[in-house]
Amino acid sequence: MSDWLISLEGTEAGHQAALFLAIWAAFLHAVFGALQKGRHDPWLSRGAIDFSYCVMAAPFALFVVPWPEPHMWVIFAVAWVIHVFYKLFQALAYTKGSYTVVYPVVRGTGPLFTVIGSFFLFGEVFTPVQWLGVAVLLAGIFGLAAYNFVFLEANRDTFGIALLFAFITGLFVAAYTTYDAYGIRATADPFTFLAWFFMIDGLVFPVIAFARWRSMVEPPAPGPLMVRGFFGGLVAFASFGAIMLATRLDKVGEAAVLRETSTVFAALIGWLVLKETVGPRRIALMALIALGAVIVEMGG
């Protein structure tokens, strides 16, 4: 499997595979966000998810994939720090603001800085048409966030701090997207990076979540929480794994932009699952996001 994926790097087949993986990651990332923001406290949900994918990844990291090369340990350490801060600010944002408002701000901030970061780190250059696509996509994403705030935001008293946390989270999204792309390219076997990353990344938040759970006056039953964590762990494998493989096969910036169609999927999930209202304006804004992604892809 690894040899076949590596053989696709830099080819047209690799480009098409990266396109599919990025869109697939977008859908799964929206599902993942909804799982974390669901009826449980987002800190507890994240802890259950991280515990699940840590336990599931450990056998693969220790006994299946090749062991990391010596230089990879520093890369894992830096990636771990970036992801810990990303998850901290994401949980803070979800605690202070509504999912449908916070999520678009996070996802809108990420791709812009990822495109800039991929230029400095990988020498990737977007064409003028692709920059137009980025602008269209971001207009749709931030327009969706503004619309959701006006009509759907229930936590108006804490929206300012939620917006700040969401923006900072978006910066960390850009940081981990570019840095993890560097990491998965730095090892011979991409599945070595993925297996060890998930095992290491899942060590911190379960501890934070357990401490928070014990301090609650009425802590939720652990059974349903761990079930949510198990399914969230599976989604995390598929979502993060897909986008990381996409960044190894093709351009990091393009994969990052295409992944942000997750905002469209998030709005659909909010409508179908969370029973939030979707009107013609939101549909138009979602179409704008999709159009921007198409322009980026066609303009390359």
C-alpha cells in the first residue's frame, strides 16, 4: 500500500487521488466537529476521541509500520505541541460560541495562512485564478459565519471571546497543516507518520478530560461518551489521514483549500442533525464556498 501511494507522488493520478482525499477529508472533518460539539461537553468529547484513537493507533505504531527514523522524533515533538494548542483553543471556542458560527471562522482562517505557509515551506505558488478562488471561498465561509451570528448565535455575550479563540484556532490549523505535511514527507513510509502521530497526539487530552469530568457536579455517564469517542476516533483516522496523504501526493495549499468545503458539510449537518435552519441565503453562501473550491482546482 505504501509503495503504491509513493509511486503516485507528482503524477496526474496522484493529483486526482489528492483531490478525492481532500474532499473526503472535508466531509469527515465536518462530522468530527459535530461529534465534538454535540450534547457532551467539548472537552470531554475531545478527550474520549483522543483516548480512542491513541489506543487504536498504538498496536499499528509499535508492531505494524516501520519504526520512525531518528530525525522524526523532533518532528513528532513539534507536531505534538502544535496540535495540543490547536485542540485547547478549539475546545475554548466551542465552549464560548455556537458550532455553526465558530466552525466557519476556524476553517476560513486556516486555508489562507496555509497557502502562505506552503509558499515559504514548499515553494508552492498559486496562480491569479487560484487566488480568486481562495477569495471567493473565504467570502463564502466568512459570510456564512456572519449570517449564522446574526440569525443563529445564542451565546452573544461570549461571542467576542469565541471569535478570538476561533481565529487563533484557525492559525493553528494552518500551522499543523503545513508542518504535518512536512512531517509526512520526511519519512519513507507515510503510514509510519500517521500511526505514531495518532498514538502520541492522543496522550494529553484524555488526562485533561478526566480531570474535568471528576470535577463536575453531575458528570455524564462514561458509556455514551466513550461510544462517541470511539466513532470520533475512527472519523479522525479517516479525516486526518486523508488530508495528510493528500498533502504528500500533491500541493499542500490546494489540499488545504479544498478541505475547507467542510464548512458546506458542517452547515448541512447543522440542518439535518442539529436541526438548525437553512434558508436561501445560507444555501447561496455554501454555493459560493463550493464555487471557490472549483476555481482553485480549475485554475491550477
